[in-house]
Amino acid sequence: MDYIINLRQKHYLWQQQERSLKKGDRVALLERGIAVVERVDEKEAVVILGNGLVSKIPRKDIVLSQRNLRWECGISACL
């Protein structure tokens, strides 16, 4: 039983790491396209669009879309 519990805990920790925004992740921005995360902390993320435009986005506005399996920011604060 301890083996199964330990295995599940490791899987849970791995899932949490995969679900956290990190440098190099792509973020879909409403009406702008796809941006790449350059830097992220607990308050904001700095992203770069393909045309070189740099933007700071509040971290709370970037969510992992379960439907699309990607990071998204679909509000006006991301523009």
C-alpha cells in the first residue's frame, strides 16, 4: 500500500510541475497570436510575440485551457 501511495504522490507532484507556467511556454493571446514566455514570477509574466513586441501580463490572467490544452490569455489586459 505504501508503494502505491508513494507512486501517486510522485505523479501528483509531476502534474503540478507540468501545469505551472515557465520560461519557453507558449501563450495564446486574444487577437494577437502566440507569444513565448521570456520570464515569469508569481505576479506577472513577460512574453514576446513573433513580431518582437514585449508585453507584461498579470500571472492571474493566464490560465491553462483544459479544452485546448494550452496556456491562454483572453482578456483585454493581455493586449
